[in-house]
Amino acid sequence: MTIAPTIDIRRIGGRIGAEVIGVDLARPIDTELAARLTGALVEHKVLVFRGQDLDDEAHLRFAGTFGPLTAAHPTVPAVDGHANILAVQGGEGARANAWHTDVTFVVAPPKATTLRSLVVPPYGGDTLIADTAAAYADLPEHLRLLADRLWAVHTNDHDYAEHPQFRTDEVEAYHQVFVSQRYRTAHPVVRIHPESGAPNLFIGGFADTVIGLSRTESKDLLRLLQAYVTRPENTLRHRWAVGDVVVFDNRTTQHYAADDYGDLPRKLHRVTVAGDVPVGADGGTSYVIEGDDAGHYTPRAAR
Ligand SMILES: O=C(O)CCC(=O)C(=O)O
Ligand SMILES: [Fe+2]
């Protein structure tokens, strides 16, 4: 007879995040545990598993617990031999140090993102994750009523040249690959979470313009709303150790990779889980403006 391991799910932030203790992710995850982890992800939005010892295959298997996987990225090439794994190891200026929700420029952005650390700098390189439902709940009623009616265009082709001091050949080459196909998608500014039913501010770094407003008005309004997302109360900051696995619900979070470790090495592997088409507070669903989702982003079956 095997004895089921006792697992402990402990909150680690006031509003977002829990650590899962007592799980070895290298072992198969049974349906009962999978259901518990899926529920915990919806409740806490970020799950942290420390001290794991996963290889790529085990990482893929674990990510598959949450559903079918996406390709590594619509435009950025995958790790050799692993179509669903993206290596995260950009140099200075080519790091994700802008608040964003992953891949919101497509019509069905990932449901969840899983990150596993392979190389960690001795200091710096933390990942910050924000709860966009808490942000929505923080809005004064007048702003909530306004946000509920708004739609925004998300694109992979904007905001470039914000940091011209980092316009190195590497950054330039990465940008060319990133925008090798341009995507533009309209999403509701307030998204209803398909599992919890909670509304959240669905904006982030790929949100470019608010439909019906000028570029300047869009920027001002998005900045106003975004300030609620990044309030320290609504965030969790993860200090990486090698072997950590972090999963976040990409339907109701944003994240930010602190670019504060110079040229020290750091490497994560990312695997994302396929998501659905967002539904807004007004009942409308997201739609493609430009870019063919199907060609680049076909989910593959779960393992
Ligand atoms: O480097 C990190 O901590 C996160 C990078 C990121 O935003 C991503 O892989 O989606
Ligand atoms: Fe990201």
C-alpha cells in the first residue's frame, strides 16, 4: 500500500501566491492532486514549488497537468528538440522587464505559464507577479464602470525603443524575430475569469491602444488602470533558487522580470498551457484584427 504524500499549500503573499510543499513534481501527478493544484492555481494565482529536480520531459509532463500545451511561442524559436519549451535567457535590454501578461497579442493567450530555473544569478533576477483581479477590486466604482466598457488592441509590435541605451545587436536581432509576424487582437479591458467568474484588468505590456481613443488618451488611461495592477499590495516577488518551479494563472496576472543582474548568467525554461478566448464584462469575446493564430499557435495534446 502506498501512502499518499501530505501536501501543504501555504499562502506567501497577502493577496497573491502560495507555496506548495511536499510534492515531487518529477513523479507522476494523479488526478486528485492535479485537481487540487488546478483549484489552488485559480485561488492563489501563483504556485511556487521549491527544490524540484526536473528535466525538460518532466517539466512538460507537469505543465500538462493544467491542460494542453501551446507551442513555445508564436514567433520566437523553441529550444532545440522541444517544440513547447522556450528558453528565457536574454541579455541586458532583451529581458522581460515590463509588466505584461504572456502572449496577449493572440486571440487565445495562454491559460498558465510555468517557469523552471536552471541558472540563477547570485543576486537579482527576481520575477514579480501581480494579481489583476485584486487590481480591479481596488478600482473606485467610477473607474470600474468605465473600465467595464473598454476594449484594447494588443500587439507584439509596439513599445520598442523605450530604452535606446540597450539597442545592441542582440536586442535588435531579438526584436526582428519577435515581430517577424505581426499580431493584433482586441481584448476586453475587463476580463471575466472562466473558472472563478472574477473580473480582472486584462491589459499589460502588449495593450497598445484603447478602441475609440487616440494614442495619447489610450496611454494615459492604460497608465491609470495599470497603476492599480502594480501596487505592491497586489504583487508577489519571487527570489529564484535553482530547481524552483513557478506557475501563474496568465488569465488574471501580469509579471515582470527584474533586469538588475548585469551580465550575470540566468536561465529559465518556460512552458505555457493553452487558454481560451477571453470574455469581457460586457459579454463580448476577443477577436483577431491581424495575424493568423491557427498557423503559429496550435495547442498540442496534453501528455
Ligand atoms: O525571466 C523571467 O523571470 C520571466 C520572463 C517572462 O516574462 C516570460 O518568460 O514570460
Ligand atoms: Fe512573460
